[in-house]
Amino acid sequence: MLRSTVPQRCVLALDANAVRVAITGAAYVGPRGTTAPTDATTPWPAGVRDIGWISDDGITESNSAETTEIKGWQGGQTVRKVISSSEVTFTFTAIETSKTVLELYHKGSKVVTTTGKSVLAIKAPGPDRRLFGFDVIDGGSHLRIAIPDGEVTETGDITYKGDEAIAYEITITAYPGPDGTVAIKYSDDPAWATPAGAAPLAK
């Protein structure tokens, strides 16, 4: 009879209740320097606007890093990898055409409304750093992502067609604060907590 060679202490307790799906949520933008909530459920402060409907692709978080290999003289083997640069971005597609979305997509441009007429003079993109935030909801589980200092750094093409919504693909780059933090995640999900009696993972 075959026996498992995995030590019993290495068997993890599986919990299907900890499987999360991003059922719904929202994206927000506000002035840089605005204080974001420090939990997952407190309403965003005045001045922070809901960006509106997001396509069913949801929000994509990307964490990339470039590394430099250090090779040893003896044998030419890699003995260490040093992170030379890193980047955290968030990408989503807004499907509402609004002043908020247009000014995000056309960075540095403003929608001006006078006497019932609105005009958007598209200018070359300039610096436009803001607070961004995302709420991700799965039933009673809430995940909040706050980006104190972010900027739209990439946009997708706009397609005008008769059978689909006009969509604005936007990529936000999160910039580091004084302590190196680029984004903060909050949750009221009990699965985030260390199980009772379990020691935190050693660094």
C-alpha cells in the first residue's frame, strides 16, 4: 500500500469559504492629498467621485519587477537576483461617458460647459496625479484598495460603433509615498486574519 510522503504538519486546511469572486465594485478618483478611509466600508469622503460603470472585464492589478542577475565567478551560476525596478498598475475600462471619465482619459484636458454647450479641447497630456480607489465586493466580503498618489499613464483606443458602448480603457500607475507604499488594501474578510493558534509566517 502506497503512503503519502508529505509530512502531516505540511497538510494545509482547505477552506472553500475563503474563495473570493469579484462580484461587483466601483472605481473612484479624487484630488491628490485627500485622506482615504482606513477601512473597507467607510464611505469615501466628499470630493472623491465614483467613476461610474466599469466593463465586465473588471479591474486588473499588475505587479511587475525587473531584476538584475548577479553571477558567481565560479561556474557562472546565478547567486542572487536584485530587483532593479518595480511597478504596480491598475487597468479598467470605463463605459460611461461623463466629465470625470473624459478628463481622466484625456489627461490634462478639461470639459468646459457654458450656456448649455460643452467643449473638450484635447491637449497634449500633462502631469495629473490624483487619489484613486477601488472597492471589490463579494457578498458580505469587502476589499478596498486606496492609491494615495496615482496617475493615468496609458489609455486604450476609443471605438465608435453602433453595437457596443463607447469605452475608455485606462491604466493607472501607483507611485510610492515617503515610506515606499504605493497602495493600501483594507478588508473585513475574516479569511485575512491569522487562524487562531497559528503562528504568523516567518519572514
